[in-house]
Amino acid sequence: MPGPTAPRAVLETALYASDLDAAAAFYKDVVGLTEHQRVPGRHVFLRCETSMLMLFNPQATQSGGGKLPVPPHGARGEGHVCFRAEPGEMDAWAHHLSAMGVAIEADFEWPNGARSIYVRDPARNSVEFAEAKLWDFDT
């Protein structure tokens, strides 16, 4: 029997935040994601077109013992997520983030000409907005 084909995309990304309400508000109000599911004190899942950003409270998910047979998981320290932005949107993202009171940590062009903007969410996770050509993907 032949093996499976390589995955086409990342289906979900997880970040960890002790204050789920503050983190969820950032991703809804600043980034524009839509809340999909919430279990108070445990997680908030947000839709990003065809993928999910999952915010977990590390104290609730690292010990296991949940209702589903999912292994305990979590991370320590600051995580990272990068959102794909179209080339013509980068100035608009910079303006929007500044207008929302979000400090831009870095805004620069990579050697291949792609632009990235970095900010921090309320849990200090690194949040990047970048053009797809950063990784030589078609835009």
C-alpha cells in the first residue's frame, strides 16, 4: 500500500496564554479572526479562513485529564505565529496595528524582498504578518 501524500497546509496552530480573554480579544479585535469555540479557563479556538488558531491556558492543558483522549501538551515561553498578508496589505497592516495601539516590534524587508511586521500579543507571543514570497510561495 502506498504511503500518504505530504500535507498541503497547516490545519491548526497552538499558542499558550494564561489570560485567554485578553489573548482572544487581541486575535478577534486586532487581527480580525472569528471565535469558533470556547471552554472558559481552558481554550479559545479562532478561525483563520481554512485553519484554526488555538489558544490554550497552559495550566489547564499540560496536565491532561480532559474529557477527550488527547495527550497533554503545552509550551513554555513565548511562541510564534505568522499570518500570511498580501503585498499590497503590508502598509495597511502597519497602520492598523499602530491605530489599535499595538507596538510594532520590527518592520523590515528580508533579503528576497519580502516584508514582515512583528508585534506581541498580550501573552508576549511573537505575531508576524508577512508576504508569502518570504517562503517563495505564490501570492
